[in-house]
Amino acid sequence: MDLYFSLLLQIIYGVANLALISLGLAIVFGMMRVINLAHGEFLMLGGYTVVVATNNGINIWFSILILAPLVVGLIGLIVERCLIQWLYGRMIDTLLATWGLSLLFIGIITSIFGASTSTVISPPLGTITIGDYTSSGYELFLIFVVIVLLLFVFLTLKFTALGLVARATMQNSDMASCLGISTSKIYMITFSLGAAVSGLAGGLLAPLTGVLPNIGAIYIGKAFITVISGGSAILAGTTSASILLGSVNGVMSYVTGPTFGEVALLFTAIILLRLMPTGITGRFFRKSQ
Amino acid sequence: MMRLYGSFRGTLVVASIAVLFTLLAPSIFQFFTIITLTQVIGLSILALSLALVWGFGGVLCFGQSAFFGIGAYAYSVAAVNIGGSTGAILIAMLAAATFATLLGYFVFYGKLSDVYLAVITLTVSLILYSLMRRTSGPEYKIGSALLGGFNGTGSPPLNVPGNSEAMLFPLQTFYVSMGALILAYVFAGWLVTTKFGRVCVSIRENELRTSLLGYDTRLYKLGIFAVSAGIAGLGGVFFCVGVTRVTPDVFSLGQSALAIIWVIVGGRGTLIGPILATFVLYFLTASLGSQQLMNTNLVLGGILVIFVLLVPSGVIPSIAKWFDLRRVKKFSKLKERRLKMRKHRSVG
Amino acid sequence: MSMNRRNFLRTTATATLAAPALINQAFAGSHGPIKFVSILDQSGGLDIYGKPMVDATKMAIDEMNESGGLLGREIELKIYDPQSSIQFYTQFATQAAAGDKADVVHAGITSASREAIRPTLSRYETLYFYNTLYEGGVCDMNNFCTGSTPAQTVEKLVPYAMKKWGKKVYIVAADYNYGHITAEWVQKYVRDNGGDPVEVEFFPLDVTNFGPTIKKIQASKADMVMSALVGGAHVSFYRQYAAAGMNKSVPVASTTFGVGNEHKLISAEEGDGMICAYSYFEEIDSVANKDFVARFKARMGDGAPALNELAARSYEAAFIWAEAVKAAGTADRMPVIEALRSGIAYDGPSGRVDIEPKTNHLNQNVYLAELKDQSFNIVESYQSQPPTDTLMVCDLVANPDQSVFKFENGLKAAGIDI
């Protein structure tokens, strides 16, 4: 019994993890149709922010929850102004540019910090015991943060003026700009918001995975597939795809090992897209956000 | 627009230059460069196949390297088991084309839209990547060929057809692979001028209109998808012969993205552009690896970003455009207007 | 930034050497510098191993040149970065052999890279050194494997850890050749010592979520974990393991932890108590080693990486080769191979090492150490251990014309019961 309970917790954590690494990409892709191949590097930069900050004696919670999203959001802002804004509507060019960007980030970080960085930050919460099994308290905290984050994005989109304008821009940017909305500004805000969310995710994961210049490559594939499987609705899509793919991955990883967990995740995504070519939300949650 | 690189005569001219290059190469380049060239030729055949299916068929296949990898693995396994390379090359192309046909049927007849096609092909490639890496133990064997997991499996060198004892020397291997590249290029150049090719181009331009004219667009898309996969499989063969080994990395996200980058840099809608881009970018990456001053990723990333901002339509089309502008201003204006209209459509 | 400093050091070093080297050359009347090529990953996923190895190699060559080069000739070091990609390994190996006409190539980190370039270098008759600890089994006249092998390290590690912690062993390993074969060795040694390998699990190199496995380890009621995990991503295992509070109850021994300087990457609480065995630790208490470490730190400045077996062995291997060149009186391949196999010994930071001629591997000292506060406390040491694993399957004295990897099909296929 204890085993099943702690397994369930593990699966929920897997789902939260998937949602966390995908949300930033989902915001950027869902709102702007920009496939950001540098998404993994935004996560990586979040992780480095936390490491550098804590090594300089800054409180770990402050680094993770405030500093990481702030710094990466700022980087996102610069990237959008210097690069992405010239490429709207050219999906493939954005793909190439963000791929270059991702190499650039890896190169810069490797030049500054070297191939591996000492990260003496341990997950700052104790352990939870369920019968004979122990789980990391930090994982529980992470699940909690993901729920809060999803709620935050939902409320922002649904109940603020910014959310209203953003949704309008997303559904019909021409019409929105005819109504006097500065779509360029909305895109800028959306992109840096997406980057900030990615930064937060990277910061949150840093104590669990450590930081490496090329760790982004591990996340990008999974995040990408989760977002596409979810479909165009940012929240409903990411959440439902994360739940489905994360559970499949968790169960299969436990039963057969990590490789088949990964393969099962990808395979589910393919079947899903074949049955629902516009993603889960394209089918069930039309016109939702 | 079509004048410089669109007609079959142009293709033949380029092919003749390539033949000349092949014959002169041994006296221009050092021996080791010739050896290295074989694997680059393999990669450039991959770029050619993507240029065909994406640039002319309009099918953005993000996982073209899946067929490339299947070709490489099929060749290695078949050559070890058969003991000769000639049949193995055919098996490799067939394996890649068959796999593409099955996958294409699944995708095109399921009426998936373009972005999702890209994602599905990418996902398939990643599945193969994970699965091949899982084959490390001695129990994963096909015939007498060990799959080898992450380490990959050895690829036998090419031999004289019919005589499996007579291995080709590096220079001969270079001639054979260059010959394959030229043949594949001429074939692709010819294919796009046939009726089949023209229907494919019209699907790229407007799928709905083409199907209303009575063409089964799914069948045409499937056709060009399978053909290009066969070519990619051929590329895989020469790549693994050049490297002497094939590892699961051929299925990785990086390899898939590289193929796309070559086509974008070379320019969509041309066949020679991506091939040249492959050669240039490959040697750029390799020379970055033999210097110690700057981080490789830093330089490569910088180049790509600058490229997208300054030469957005790719090198060859940009050159062609420049020629057009100089030669016939009237034509280019017309084209501009057409481009604008297309852009407008895609935004709307 | 460290890049610039290193380059600056290198240029100044060569500048100061240039003069004596020229004079030497004028006297010796030899033909140009001796060419030493190094092919090691300095970018991509394997750079945590490659970078310290390159630093140590540079130091070795610089020191040789400072003391007048070899046979009166300067040594020219050429370094290639294959970017953790096998295709570049083949290309650079070809370039080194056929293009640069290298006298010796020191290259390769993973077994995949070694197996990709070994045939090439053998075909072009270029002497090849592989300086990484690995799973054993290479039997190649042209290839000297200087790293430690399982019979030297794992054989000591397993009984020591089992005696301390218990007999039920859970094995986690990287999912490729090294991990699979090492896992087989571990199983063999666990059984040999009357233990029970309860489970073996393999992980692709990019796995970062070890949650499900940690639950499995708890469910298996194992006494200890043996890890043969590889690369930067797998460091997450130790973090998550500690985060679940497991490192106190089910301790870990490892065949790979530390060679990528992992012990500096995780905190003291996460790493304390882990046991490893290698042929070199930075903490070895000898005059030669203290001097070596001091020279390395002085050279590298603040950014100096910790020294591990891979880095130290890269340094030592360069000197072993140099000893053979001196003994042979030439840098030509065959005389150097003969000199190497004639029982040449070298006293390096890890102690005395010499070539075992049946396998072209090293007889070397092995140290067992326990991790405490991010550094290793050496608890046992074993003098001059032979590579008995490779000796079981390889005899280059009786059968010199060989170039094979005997364990490619696993241990059972090589006739070893596990």
C-alpha cells in the first residue's frame, strides 16, 4: 500500500515536472506561434542564475523564486527585441534563429563557467516518510509551485486587462491591431513572460538536476512534444498533455525502466496526434485558453 | 526565378561542374580531406533529399534523419550479413523508402496538418534514437551484426560489385560516393520537371486548388515523401561508410535540425543550394573543432543568428535574386509582388 | 575567460622555449618537431571529462619542451575537439594519421569513440594511446590502454563495500557498452564474494529523473547501490538519491563517480560516505603527487579543475610514451612499440606504472577511497595491480597481430562466467 501511494506521488511529480518544463514554451508557442528551440537554454540560464546567486551568498528561495524568473525574463526581453521581433510570421526562420541562439547561449555559458559548475545547493527541504518509503520534500514543494503557477497564468489570462488583450492578439492579431492594440508590445511582453516562466522552471529544477551548459537539450524534445500534443490552448493543453504523457512515462519507467518510459511517452504522443490532429484541446476544449 | 536553378538544363550544367570537381579533387585536396569528403557527401545527399521533399513537395519533414539513419543501419546490418556492399546499398534505400511509405500513409491519409507532420516525423526519429540506444547488450543482434546501442555498430567499407573480397580504396570510395551524389542530384532535378514533380510543386503552392483539379494530393505527397526517404537512405549509406561506423546519434534532434539548417541556408526551392551549404557548414564546424581560441558553439550560433537576420531566403535564391534584379527588372518586380501576396496570405 | 589565460600561458611558454629548442635542433640535426595529437571532447556532453584531460596533456607536453624536448626535437602538440560526436572522431583521427602524420595519437573518452578510431589508426599505422578507465578487453598491438580496468578497481571495491554495508547489491549503470560490461563485472564480483545482485538497471546518458528508480531501490530492500553512471546528466541521481534521504540508509559505491569531478559538483551532505576505487586520486600522499598537484594548480590558477584518474593518466601516458621514445632513440612507431613492451616503467603522480606486454595495458597502483567533505580519504592501497580481466582473453606475446575488442559481445561470449 505504501509503495502504491509513494508511486502515485512519484507519478504526480513526473506530471508536474513535465508541465513545468513545458509551460514557458507553451506560452510562447500558443500565443505567438513561435517555435523556440532555445527554450531549453532558458531553463539552463535559470539554473545558472540560481547557482551564481547562491554561490554569492544570496538566499536560495529568493534566487529560485524571484531572481531566476527576473533574470531570464530580462534575457527574453532582449532576445525578443533584438531577434524574434524581426521574424514574426516566418516560423521556419525563427526555428533557425532560435537554434543558433541556443548554441550561442551554450557557448557563452561554457566560456564563462567551464564545462561543469560546482553546485553545492541541495534541495533545501527534508524528506517525507510514507511507511517504508521516503520521498523528497522538495519534490512535493515543486508540485505545489506548479499548481500555483498554472493558477497564476490562468487568472492572468482570464481576469486581467493584459490577459484579455493577449487573448485577442492570439486569436486574431490583425483585428486586434485594428482595434488599437500594439501587438508588437503584446508579443514582447508574452515572450519575456514565457522566458520568465522558463527561468523559474530552470531555477526550481537546478537543486535536483544540477546545472550544465548543455542540459537544455534534455528538456527541449519533451517540452516540444508536450506542447504540440496539448494543442493551441495554453493552459488546458499543457495540463492535459502533461497529465497523460507524464502518467504514461511514470508508469512505464517504473515497470520497464527509463528508456521504454521515454518511448512510451513519444509513442502516446504520436497516436494522440493521429487521432486528434490539432492536439487534445483542439478537439475537446475549442475556444478555451 | 526558375532560370538559374530550376530547369533541367541547369541541373545538367551543375552536374557537369560536379563531375569536373570530382576528377580534379585528388590533385587539389590533401589525401585525408578526400577521405573525409565521403561522409560529407553522405550528409549532403541527406540535405538533397530534404530539399526535394520540403523545397518542392512542401512537406516539412523534421525527422528526415530518421530515414537517413535507417539507411545507415540497414546498410551496416545487411553488409555484415550478406558480406557484400552492393546489395546492401539497395536494401538500405528500400528499407528507408518502405518505412517512409508506412509512416506517410499513416500521416497523409490521416489528414494531419503541416506542423503536426513535422512533429510526428521528429517524434518518430526520437523514438528510433531511444530504441537504438537501448540495444547495448550482446542479445541485440540481427544475423551476425551486433547493434551495439550507444556505441553503434561498425559499417563495412564498399567493395567491387560481385567480389566481396576486393575492398575499395578511399579514393575509389570517394569517386563512388561523388557519383551517387551526382546521380541523385540529376534524378531529383529531373523528377521536379516531370508531371509528377510539377503536381507536387502545385500542391506546395496550393493544396486545395490542386485537389479540386482532380489530383489525389495525398498520393502525390506520399510519393515524393517515399522517394526522398530513399535518397536519404542512400545518404546514410555513404555517411556510415565514411565514418566507418553508425551510432544512434544519426537519429538525434541535433542531426534532424542540422538537415533543416542546411536547407534553409542553401535556400528552399533549389537542389544545389542545400548540398553546397552542407559542405561549407560541415567544414566550418570541423575547423572550429581544431582550433582552441573560441568555443565552437559560440561561433556557430552567432553565424546562424546573423544569417537569419541578413540572408533570410538562403544563399542560392539570394544570388539568383540578385542576378534577376540585374538582368530583368520587370520580372523581379512581378515576383516581388507575388511574394508579397503570398506573405499577405500567410499572415491573414 | 579561462580560455584566454590558458592560451596566453601557452604562447608565453612556447616563446620562452623557442630559443633552446632551436639550438637543440641545430645540434641534433633532426627533421622537425615530433607530432603529438590529442583528440578529446572539449564541448558537448562529455566535456566534463575531456577538459581536465586536455589541460593535463598540455602541461605534460609543455614540461617536456621546457626540459629540451625529446631526442633534441621539440614536441608539437595538436589538439582536436570532436565535440562529443563520433563522426568528428573518425575525421580527426584520419586527419591526424594521414594529414598531420602524427607520431602518436592520444584520444578517446567513451568506448564508442575508441572503437571508432582504433581501426583507422591501426590502418594508417599510427601509434594510439587510450587513457580512460574502461571495461577492459581491448587486444590491439597498436593500442595502449593506460586506464584502469574492472579487475584492477571493481574487484577491490565490491568486497570492501559489501563487507561494510551488506550483501544485497542494487546495480545502476549507464546504458552503453561501458555500463553493460561493468555491470557484468560487478555482478560477477558480487557473486564471487557470496552476495546477491538483486537488480541491474540501465540509464541512457540523458536521463535526469531518477524518481522511479529510487522507489525501486527502496522496494528492493537492497543493502547498497553500485553505480556505473556516466556523464553530467547522471549526476542528478546522487542529488535526488540524497534528497530522498537514501544516501544514509542505502549507501552508494561507484566505479565512475569522481572521474568527471562529480564530487566537487554535489554538496558534502549529498556525497559523504561514498566509496570509489581508482588508480589515482588528487589526495594521494606522496612527494611526486604533491608536486604534480602544486604545478597543475599554479599553472591553471583559480579555475583549476580537480585532478582525477583521467587527467592524471593523460599526463602520465604522455611521459610513458616519452620514456619509450627516449629508449628507442626514435619516434617511429615500431621501435617505440617494442620499447614500450620491453617493460618500461615510469614513476608518476600515481606511483610506479609499467606496461604489461601481453595486453598493452598498465600494471598500476590502485587506491580505495571514501568521500568526505568533497574530497577523497584514501583507506586502502594496492601496489602494481595487473589487468587480469584483459589477461584472461588476450595474449599479444603469443599472438601479436591482433586488433580486436574482446568484450564487444559481453563477458559470456568472451568465455567469462558472471
